[in-house]
Amino acid sequence: GDSVTQMEGPVTLSEEAFLTINCTYTATGYPSLFWYVQYPGEGLQLLLKATKADDKGSNKGFEATYRKETTSFHLEKGSVQVSDSAVYFCAPSNRDDKIIFGKGTRLHILP
Amino acid sequence: NAGVTQTPKFRVLKTGQSMTLLCAQDMNHEYMYWYRQDPGMGLRLIHYSVGEGTTAKGEVPDGYNVSRLKKQNFLLGLESAAPSQTSVYFCASSYSKRRGSLTGANVLTFGAGSRLTVL
């Protein structure tokens, strides 16, 4: 079945550091790819998405590129802020409408 | 615009008791989902619905039942609660593929969560 693997957390960085959170997936068909973010005490919210190969999703300084050849959708940000501290979830989504999430990567940003 | 509203936000049950979590959305979304979130396990899909009167099993459906009698509501029931069902439950909804992105599923809108403790 479909699955997603994210790098294990927690990830701890200093403010203004470069961030990469790896995500690889297995899915039938040609899935859309999503990153969701969960701030403390809240539900998840969409961070960015990409719907076809080589598409780059971006939002709030975060970027991720749909790499079909490596089935990856790594999340990057050039300079993180304390307010980016949250849990990040990678989620591929195929045509049968079941959306499967990764285990999440907790990010701590130190001032 | 309320979005997705879950009730109750907190609940403590004893083993064997029953309860229902209610999810309501006011965005006219066709699809609705119930997930549970546990430490180290991420989000796991319990059941979902692609329209009024329809439901389907997700990854971890055992011990739960659902109903979608009205388009705006998706109920999650625990008939006989067990300590293993202690978790944070999230409801989400989205438009169907026909009204959203051309490939794959669409953007989920989540509720704030319901924390359930089973003693």
C-alpha cells in the first residue's frame, strides 16, 4: 500500500539556520504531494503542495520540489525562525481519496 | 466562517463506556475524514467519507464506527472504549476531485482536535 517516510525528529536548529526535512513516498498512480504543519495545540494546516513532476510548492519561505524519479518531496527553508517551531507532515495523495500522512518531524528552533 | 468544528474538545471515559465525537463543517465539502494522532505514530486514518450516506475504512478502523447522515456532519463512535483508544482525534474535510485539483485529492481543512482519555 501507499506509504511515506520522513526523517526522524526532533530536529533542533538555531535561528537563521538552513532547514531540510526529507520525505520519500511510495504511492500508486501519480499522487499529489503535500506538506502540512501543526503548531502547538492546533490542528494541521496546509503549508504547500505540488501536483506534478518538477513542480515546486512554496509558502512562508518554505519550498519543496516534486521529484518523481526519486519519489521525494523534501522540505527546505533558507533561514528558519523561532516561529517555525512546529511538527511537519509529508502527505502523498492518490486517486482513491485516502490521504496518508508520515509520522511527522518535530522542529525546534532556538533563538 | 467556522470551518471544521469538533465537539467535545476533551473527554474522559471509563473502559467499556461509549461515546460519539461530532465533526461539523460549513464549507460544503464533499469529503470528510477522521484521524487519530498518537506520539511517535503520526496521523493515522480511521474512517473517511466521500459523500453523504457513504463511509469507508482507513488504516485503523477497528473499534470505531462512523456515520454521515448529513453532508455537513461526520460522526465517530466508540461503542466500548478501551485504553488503547486514548488519543487526540482530528476531523478534516475537503472538496472532491471534481471541484478541486485535477490529480490526487485536495487540500484538507482540519478541526482543532478532540483529546480523549480512556481509563
